Amino acid sequence: MRSGASWCGCLLRRIFTSPYLNAWFDREGVRPLLQVYQRAPGGMLAPYKDVILAMESRFKPTIEGTDGIALYMMMLTALGDAVPAEQREAVRVHLVDFATQALAAARTANDGRAIGRLERALGILDSSASKGEFLNHEAPDIEFLWAADQNGLLEFKTLDDLKGKIVVLDFWATWCGPCIASFPKLKELCAHYAPTDVVVIGVTSCHDHHYPKAKPAVDTKGNPALEHTLMAEYIKDVGITWPIAFSKADVINPSYEVMGIPHIAIIDAKGVLRHNGLHPSMPFAQKTKLIDALLVEQGKTPPPAPLAPAQAEPAPKRETVTAPSAPVSK
């Protein structure tokens, strides 16, 4: 079976080398391609740098013309050193101007959906990641309003309170099916590293609704204390073995380029963001390889690998995107 990385590489090659690429963009817009990028390491994008840079011209300072603008900036950032920092910053400033104009138009039109999308886009465009100050820099801070585990409330309020430990942030919510489905993998990870200096934090936020296990949703609008209480019950009902924390910022957090959940980030013991945009259902050996390397940097010995190999893990859900084809005559 073809691996996820191989699948992405083949699809990106088919897209970027297709003679119908521009016609496909005219018909579908840029969003489908940008969604593919999220599954591809930056190194896979480097051969198509010029095509990616040319895509900037497809954005306009309108509500419709800015669709996908944040994903585009994330793809440009993923190119890393393939694009000079000065050039990337010039593009970022240009896109911020477009998104700002579009947001003003959305507010004039009282288009709530567009307002939300463009506010999130500006959050991405103004983030440390878009400015080239993300991976291997100090992790963006998170203010935690409430945190607990199976034993009760916890005292940490910011990421600074966790320095000295390797922190695995799992962005999730009770309404997110794929998040819930990944719980066994997180439980396996916690069991493997207990009691070493590795902590998994399930980061969520108040959503005005709470979805208990096998029960109807509970309306918690305007009542964060109720949502916190219900989460304490949920931790025990579902058997969550890692701390859960409510952040002040929304779980779809632009500071960590969270465009969808589940989404994992890994921070080293010094508070430096080392990995981002991972999926909790990635193979166990891949996750532990990343974390073990950080333990070794601390001069600590990682726990031994499990004696029995883990069961094959299904690939994370992915959007289906077809390669560009010839335009269909009407």
C-alpha cells in the first residue's frame, strides 16, 4: 500500500505538471490544491516553488478573491529556505492588505461567515509562523483558563508552567469525531512515556455546547463553568488518561496554524516548538522517534520500545482531491 507521503508526492506531481493546471484553477479555485499541501512535507513542494509563487496573483482584495488565502500563506511558509525571507515577507504583507480589505467588505455586508473566515485568515497571516519565527523558535504561549485530569484540577496556567517537560499539545473538541477516534492512540502514547518528563495536554476551548459520551449535546452557551464541570465528568466517562485544558484562544488556534482538528504540536523542554501539524493517529513509531530525540537532547534515556509491535494504524482521514483535467465543454 502506498504511504501517505508517497501518495501526496504523486498527486502533487500530477497537479503541478498538468497542462490543464490553470484551467483547473479557473474552475475549482486554489483551495483543493492548498488542502493537499497540508499532507505534504515542505520538501515535496520545493520543486514547484515558481508555480506556487505565481499562485499569489490569483488572490484579489474581495471576499471571494481571498478564499484559501491563509492556506496559501501556510504553503508558502512550508517552502522554508526555498523562498528568501524578504520575498516571503513581501507576499505576506500583500496578502494581509487583501484580507483586510475583504474583511472590511464582509463587515459592510454583514456576512458573518466571511467575517469569521477572514478574521481567522488574518490571524494566520499575522502569526509567528507566517513571519518565519515559528518552528525552532519559542512556542506561542497559550493561556489556560481551566485544566484537570482524572484526579482533579491542575494548576498550570501557561506553557511557561510546563517548561522542563516535553509537551505534546493535542488540539481537539468533544464535537470532533476524528479527535475522539484518536483517543486510544493518545492513551498508548501516555502509557509509553509514564512517568518520564513527557506530558500530553488535550487543548480545547468553550464552544457553547458539550457532547457527552452516548448522550445528547448539552447547551452551555454563556456558562463556561458548566462546560468545565461537564468536561471533568467526560474525562472519567471516556477514560482520558492525560490532562485536558481549556485555552482562552479558540481551539482553531491561528498561532499554531490549526486549520482543523485533531492537530498535534510538540514543544521541547526549553519551550521551543519543534514539530507542528501532526495527526495523533500517525504511526506510533514515528511519534516516539520525534519525542525520543528530544529526550536524548535533554540527556535522558527514552523508555524501551514496546515488546510487541503495535497494530497497523489506519491513515488519517484526508480530503479527496483529483488532479486537474481538461475543461469540460458546456
